[in-house]
Amino acid sequence: MTPLRKHTILRRVKDITIGTTLSIALLNGSVLLQSCGNNRNEQTEQTETAFREGVLTYITETAPGNFRITDEVQADPSRAGAIVNYYDGHRDTLSVDAAKRLVQNDPSTSQYFNNPNNYGMHHGSGLANVLLWGSLGYMLGRSTTPRYGYEQQFRSGAYANPNVYNKSTQLSERVRSSRISRPAGGRSGFFGGNRSGSRGYSS
């Protein structure tokens, strides 16, 4: 057997050392990336909003396109929603999910969610606006922290008269203060409810 030269042995030892170092570095990098990925997943964990108190809102179309809240009563969150009496005489029931889709997609109220600074100029007396500014509005995504200087005006304008508005004040506060957040994917009993038809928006 041909004896190995000293420098050849040293070179092989050096190669083994470099190879081992690279393997360890790659392994550590993989662990680090996995750890970072887990941290990102934890930080971006989705949450959903629920309410311990609910409200059933009665709305009447007093003239074509002009809606007002005529009454509000406390309800279990699973039965919350709106009953709408239209000008032509027919009635619809909106679940919370259906009402939420309406206010988030209607051109007048979608500004509240997508471009708050321009919402005021779109505010009106349509069904979506009345839903947003009644007590049910908190369950539809309206902020529990005031965002506008004219919020009281928007709210009072959603009701048929001052008596109905004043009656709703305490109920509205109970709904607002009952808001809780929880991890998404939990039990959905908070947002169950009637699933009746309502001009394409009902669940």
C-alpha cells in the first residue's frame, strides 16, 4: 500500500471539517427558518369578533329608498338581525351575516370600512346606512370606538323619532360593551340566526 503523504492527510481532514461545518450551518439555517415561520404563523393568527348581547332591529321604508328604525329589542346573539318592512308592503328578515354583507358591499357604507375619511359624503338614509348606525351596527363591524365627530347625528338620524332613539341608547351600549374577540375557527354560535330570504343578501 502506498503511504499517504502528510499534506494529503491534512487536506482530507480540512475537507471533512469544512463539509461538517457547512452541514451544521445548513441544518441550523433550516431550524431557524422553521422557527421564524412558526413565529409568523403565531403573530398572524386570525381572530373573530363575537357579542354576548344581541339586538333585533325593526326597520320601515317610509318612502322609496328612505329607511328608519322603528324599534329595537334585546335578543340572543344567535337570533340577532333585522326585520325590514318595505314601502311596497313586503317584509324581509336579515340575519347578522346577511346584514353584514350588505353594509360591507353597499357603495354608501363600504366607504366606512374601506376609506373612512370619505364616508361622510356618502352617508344617507338607505337601508345599509340605517343598519350600520343602529344598535345592530356594532355586530356588523362598526367600530366600538367613535371615529367621527358626527356619529351621534348619524345614529339619531337612523331612527324614526327621538323616542325610539332614546329608548335604544341603553341597549346600544349593552351590545357595544359585550364585544369580545376570540381565535378564528371557534364555535360559531354567536353568529347563528335566522336564514330567511332578503333581496339577495340573506344567508
